[in-house]
Amino acid sequence: MVQFLLYHFLFYQITMKKVLILLTSILFAMQMQAQDVTLLNRIREVNGKVKSFESDLANTMVKPKKTTTQNGKLYFVMPYEFSAQFNTGNYMIVNAQRIKMDIGRFHGTFKLKDGGMMQGLSRIFLYGFQGRIQDLANENGYTVSTNTEDGYHIITGTAKKKPLFGVGYKTVVFKYLTDSLLLKEIVLYDYNGNKDSYVISNVKYDIPIDKKTFQF
């Protein structure tokens, strides 16, 4: 009888310990999720107030056997227009209906169709400029995580599954300054081990941008 009671007492103690650990983990996860949501909302609120900007732009493409860099200018007008022009002659121009580009493996003019690859690519940048990372995650089925280090809030979106033909980005990373919550860098990782980063600097906010910048 004593052994029976001792056994059940120990079993109860171990079970309660596991339950407490589980509850603690759940509460911690809920707290972290709440903090993530709060941060994402703050980033969206701040960047959503930016009507336009002009900046310097540095692009670095890292492939398994080659790294290339190029510099240029970036122009953005809320909500659907941006233009990246590089000193190499490469460019990416987006308006509400189309995207024209000559950069990396993309060359040509494409219509932006709902659910299309080109629309998905353009929205990585447009939503990044606007701080709409949760919207981007919802549309692409990304899992979102946040981290803060070295003066940046780092928001990472990770694809839950690989596209049918392996075309697209496995991970997208957005770096926002901790003091201002404004965008500093976008980094893209594809399924072939390539890394493509875009860093903005010397930003001039809410200035007039010539509409011809987005025409093609």
C-alpha cells in the first residue's frame, strides 16, 4: 500500500511539473506573440505615414561562386510606385499595373496579376516600404519572427513550403531602425542559396517625386 501511494505521489509530482513547464511555455509564447504583434503594428503605423522618399541604394547579390555590388537611387511614392536605378544600367520600376526590370535573372515588362510571381516580388518591396509585413506574410503564407540587435528590429518571413518549381524566396528579411522604426534594409534568400540585399541611406522623406520616374 505504501509503495502504491508513493508511486502515485511521484507520478503526480512529475505530471504536475510537466504541466507547469507546458503552461509556462504557452504563456511565454503568447507573451512573445503579443510583443511581435505590437512591434509589427508600430512599424506599420510609422512607415505608413511616409508619403514618399528618395534615397541612395546599395545592392549586393551573393551567389555560391560570385558576389556583385551596384549602387544607385531609389524613389518611392505611396502606395504602389517605386523605381530603383543603378549605375550599372540595371533597374526595377513598378507602378500600379506593371513592373519593368533588368536586374538579376529578371528582364522585361510584366503585368502585375493577382497571385502572380511578379506581383509577389513587387509587394516585397512595396510592403516593406510601408511596414506591411504582416500583410505580406498573410498573402504568402510566411511564418513571421522578430529579433532586435545592433540597432535594428529584424523581421523575418519564412515560407512554409517550397513553390512547385522552386522559383521564389525562401526567406525575406526586413531591418527597421530601433530608434525611428524606419526601413533600412531588405534581404532576400532564394531556394538556390543566393542572397540579395538592398540597403537604403541618405533618405529624404515626403518630398515631391517626378511622376515620370515611374513611367515606361
